[in-house]
Amino acid sequence: MPAAHWEGTGVDEGHDELRVDGGRLRRSLEAMAEIGATPGGGMHRLALSDDDRRARDLLVAWLEELGTRVEVDEMGNIFGRRPGRDDGLPPVMTGSHLDTQPRGGRFDGVLGVMGALEVLRTLHERDVVTERPIVLVDWTNEEGSRFAPAMMASGVWAGALDRDWAWARTDADGFRFGDELARIGYRGPVPCARRPFHAYYELHIEQGPRLEREGRAIGVPRGIVCLHWYDVYIEGTANQVGTTPMEGRNDALVTAAEMVLEVRDLPARMGGGMVATVGELYTHPNSRNVVPGAAHFTVDIRSWDDELALGAWDLLQAEFRAIAARHGCGVRIEETWRVRHNEFAPELVARVRHAAGRLGYSTLDMESGAGHDASYMATVGPAAMVFVPSIGGRSHVEVEETSWEDCEAGANVLLQCVLASAHERDAGAGAG
Amino acid sequence: MPAAHWEGTGVDEGHDELRVDGGRLRRSLEAMAEIGATPGGGMHRLALSDDDRRARDLLVAWLEELGTRVEVDEMGNIFGRRPGRDDGLPPVMTGSHLDTQPRGGRFDGVLGVMGALEVLRTLHERDVVTERPIVLVDWTNEEGSRFAPAMMASGVWAGALDRDWAWARTDADGFRFGDELARIGYRGPVPCARRPFHAYYELHIEQGPRLEREGRAIGVPRGIVCLHWYDVYIEGTANQVGTTPMEGRNDALVTAAEMVLEVRDLPARMGGGMVATVGELYTHPNSRNVVPGAAHFTVDIRSWDDELALGAWDLLQAEFRAIAARHGCGVRIEETWRVRHNEFAPELVARVRHAAGRLGYSTLDMESGAGHDASYMATVGPAAMVFVPSIGGRSHVEVEETSWEDCEAGANVLLQCVLASAHERDAGAGAG
């Protein structure tokens, strides 16, 4: 492949023969997957659980074997720093998270940390010296399943969330985030605050079916779609089912069911690749012989186009109020969370695309439908992601799966991108 | 009112001036409502709880004050027997239940027991001697909220359910019915098996809005509608919401929502006063950023016409399978429980109607949409019920309410019916 192919992408041809060790990467992933494994073949390693501690301990031990300097910040984020020739230059950062969904999978998050570790190991065994330092990062509580919201610690690091507020978050049993962090020994001394970085790369499974459906090896996301979360509460009238005629019922579940179908129909009405989902629904009193007197459900709307998503929500709210009125039910709507769409640094995105091409992998330009720690990183510096295929498009479930070959391919793309950025002396488009 | 009006109804004009003491009835109801009272003004007195024991103890103390002979059977049913002139004749029985729904109301069941007690007290203070004995009964676990199914102990008494099977039923915490019965001291020595009775009357709140809507004081049910319970399980594909396109989703909740609306539409399609309800619905994993991978809901269908209900179910099942197929979801359907409609003894029903009229109360002929202990009693002897209005048609909820005047009216109708049956020497239409 001619050198011209690399023009402008900053890939250092001096190391373009470097490859990760796919077998070693697989063994790391398998070892990590033993900590919090479920009988169903998945993972249940909630943030700040004992299993999270064990996973962190293993990562720290592996990092120390490589001679990297390990630091833990106040939010439990773990940084493993490999020095550069000019160690005062802002580093290249790469990583993801080790916590999982409840009964989730073995790859979500973990691949990005193990991929970064494999990059460091490859550089270590080949004695590669880079201009800039390289920092592996394991972000605390990306999933947000135990402590809401998701991506909490990268959010604090990026300055979008407040540390004390985060420490005070509680799980379903009333345990405080800050206390649990101290309990597992990972409330570190380093302030959780952003520092200049030259580039941030995150390797991750796609979590969707597109790469597999289109037969591509590497997904190149241009950014992350917007994310709008709503909570809808319906107040009807609970009553004995047998003695309450159909006419005049205020059935909160029937009302909710009509709303669920409106949400389902929304993307087709709006276009623009929007998705809209009701993931949670609760019925009260939830007894088979009582007409449901109350219901609560969530709405998740995502789109690359923030305005389209807001317009969709206006439409949906009006429909909800009309449906509730038709059933004589009250409706209360909470706007729970909104994150605008987030664009990655175009030059890093191009580097991911070109590195994959140079390595002989087919690519697909896309958007990320899921939030990642890279979302917050992209708000404070140049960031990009590397996606690899999810078999059957499944994730957040125990059967989540990615082939070892695809894991290796993603780690090789990550290696080339990290190397290219780490060899750059100039700030370029980077923040430092 | 001319005597001819009473012809053939067996009402004994010798006692037709007798009236219950409305104030005393109210005080009994209020005292009972203190045992297991909720902050919301309702009752939480689950079967075989400590509060159930306290309510039973109070009832037994009151019965013993009247000199009635109290017996407790193996299912915890409490019988208070007031002798007749010919004590060998099959008795007239009357009662209901003292257990309540979780956070239920103060009248459901309790009114029928307190009304029966008020009848005994009235006869006692007036030294009325009846031909036949009169037996007050408090049936165990009518609600079935803690130990399924409902009407369990009257079912065993009537021979429809097996005692050992009932004893082995467990609650959500794994406690066995038989053990809990012994724990509260109400696993009595008397075999739980039906004995001949001349008539069974049960006073109860309507639990629906019809009496109030039509401005009538006394409901006269001709029987109890059929009751069909089904459980529907949907198997879809759980997935990350942001990364899974709308096309090709197998969303179990969307599938369930379409089915819920089919259930809602069923009565209008079928006619015949049918009601159909989805009371419970569960979504899995029930996480706002995961496409629901499974759902489970219940269906309750009731109608006077058993065949119509069965036909409706056939229709519904076909719709369910078509909906599931359209969404690429699996569906499994369980036929959980079926009870045929149940007709009360026409001569007792006529007696209720005529006694109410004689007392100057307006009446409404109707059907009972709810099951009652009278359902099982009607399968083994002559039974009837007396309904009084539920304010707002509400029941199984804390705000369940009936006016004291209506409680008194119902108890007066019960008194006249019990007296009339208890004065009858001949077996008549009765079982003994």
C-alpha cells in the first residue's frame, strides 16, 4: 500500500508492522471474565462491588508488571502511565470501563481496557519509545446500573458532574457511592479533574447489528447520538376487575399500553435514524384481579439530530396528554436527562478509518447509538472510538459476544492510532 | 303492605318488626377496622397474619358473649352456633370473611361477618327462638392475596379443594398455609367438610358502581359470573436501545402492549356484559436502556355466559399468536384457572328481593362480578347474597367505603332472610 495512502493521517510508518498478540488479548479477556461470571455465561460485575475491586486489583497488577505508574483518583478512575520521550507533553489516553450491566456481557467496556493493556504490552515487549506518554484509563461506573447516572466518573473528570454530588449518589439499598468507593479501597488521593490530553481513543463493541449485517470488521463512529430520557407517571383508578364495567374505567395500564405504541411509532413518523424505546414499565397494584390504578414507564429517544429529537418529544407529549384525557387518567411527565449529540474529532476519526484500511480491515462509517466515556472526553479534547462487531447485535445481556479475531482487529487499529498520536510532537488538532 | 306480598317467600310476619341496631353494627365495624388499619384509612389484614388472629380473637369473644357455641375447623373456619328449637335440623348459615386485600378496605368481607353477628345479637337481645339453629361463619383466606387461590377454605369445606393441598400452599416468603394456621392458633380440631345446611346468606358490599349509579339501596345478585384466568409469557430479544435499529427489534413490551389493547377491546366485540382485564404486567430486564426481552401478563375474563367467555378466549389467543409472530416473539399461554358461572337458589334470591322491598329499600337485580365464599356454598346447597352500595364503586383499595345507613339496611335484609329461613320447619328447597 503506497505511503500516500497515509498522507495527513499522521500514522507513523516506522511502526506500522507492529501487531498486538491476539492470543494474549484473549487470555486477558478470559481472565477478566472470571471475575463476576454468571452461570449464563455473562458477567455481573456492578460498579464498586467486591468483584469490581477484584477486577481492578488484577488490572493494577498487570499494569505494574509493565512498569507503568498507576494512579487512582478521587472517583476511583485508574490511570496507568507509560512515559514518553518528552514526558511533559500531554499524553495519549486510551481505555474504557471494567464495570458491567447486571447479568451483562464479557466485552462491553472490558474490551476497551484489555485492548489498551494489550497496546501497552505490545509497546513494552518491543521497547517502543513514543514521543508522548500513553495513559491507560479504567473509568469508574460507566454503566450506571448500580449508581445512576451512567458515565459518572468520566463526567466528573471532564467537569460535567460534581464530585461531591457523585459521592452522595446511592444505590437501591441506600449505599453511598463515596462510601462504597472507600470500602473497596479505590477512593484515591489524586483530584478527579481533567488534564490536557493529546488524543483519547476508546475501543468498544458496537452493541448493535450493523457491522455484522453489512459484513464489516471495524466501525468508525463520527460521534454519539443525543440521548433524551423521560419518565411518565399515569394515575388511574384501581378497582375490582369483576365488578367494574368496562365503560368508565380509568385503567392506567391500558393508557400506558397506548402510549408505548405511540413511542414505537415515533421514529417512523420522524425519520432521521431516530430510535425510541420504552424499557421500563411498572403497574400498580399489579394484581390480576385489580384494574391497574397507576403506571410508570420510561422513554428513551436517541438521534444524531438534537432538534429532531426535541420536536419528536413535543409531539409525543401532546399524544400522551390526549391519551390520558381520553381514559380519564392523570399524567405527569418528568424530563429526566438530556445529552446533546456529540461529535468526535474529525482528524482522529479519519485516523481510525485509515488505520483500519491500512491493516486490511473493511470499515463502516456510523454513529454510536450508545453513550460511552468517550462522550465526556469528546467535550474536553480530541476523542474517537473504534467499534468491532457484536454477534447478533446483542449486548447488555449474557450472550453478548464478539469473535476473538474481531477483538484482535480492533486492538490492532487501536495500537496504530495510539502510536500515531503518541509519535506526534506537535499539538496539531489536539488539546495539548 | 298486604300480606299477599309475602306469599311464597316464607318471611315470618311474626318478626317482621325486628330491626338490627345500626349504631351497634357501626361500632363493631369500627372496632374491627382498628385491627390492621393502614395510615391511608384502609386495612392490611392478610390471612393468617397476627392481625388476622387478633380479628378472630375479637370475633370469638363477641360470639361467646352471646352464648353461641364456637367451633374452629382444620382450615381455621370459625363457626358460632345459636341453637334452634329443633337443634337437629340443618342450620341456616350466614357470614363472610375477616381477611382483607393488601392495603384493602374496611368493608369487603368484614361487613358480612359483622352483619351476621348483628343478626345474632338482635335475636339474642329479643330472646327470639328460631326453629332451626343459626350458624355464623368466618371463612379463612377468602382474598387469596397471601395464599392463592382465593376462597380457599370455603372451597375445602364444600369439597372442591383438598385440605392437604391447601395446607401445603405457600406465601411469597415460603411460609406454609398449614403452619401459619397452627402458629396463630386457629388450626382447629373439627374436620373441614361440608354438613347439610338449610340456607346460606352472605351480606357483602357490591364492589362496583351499579347500585350507586342507579340509586338503589340493595343489590340482589342471581349468581356469580364465570371467571377465567390466563397467564401470557412473551419471549423477545433484549438489546441495547441506542444501538438497535427499530426495524428487526423483537420488543416484548411493544408486543405485550398490543395484546393489552386486544384484551381491552374484547368485551365490546363479544357483548353480553363481559369484562376483560390485564391486571399484572412484568417487563424484563426492565431497564430504561435495554429493549425489553421478555414480558409476562395476566388476563382475567368474566361473563355470565361461560360459552361466550370461552369463545372470546379462542379469539384472543389467535390474536395473541398473530401479534407475537408479527414481532418475531415467542408466546406461551397458560390457562391458569377457570370457574363456571354459579347460580344462586332462586327462592332465596326472591326472598332477598322481597325482604328488601318489605323494608322499603329499592333493589336492583344483578350479577356478582366478583367471587365470594357464597360461590362454593352455592355448589352444595341453597345460597344467596345481599349487596349494598360501594361509594364510587371502589373496593380492594383503602378508600373503599359504604355508608353506615346502607350497612344497616343490608343487615336488616339479612336479618329478615335469616329469620325466615330459620323459622321454616320443612326442608323446602333447602338441602336439609
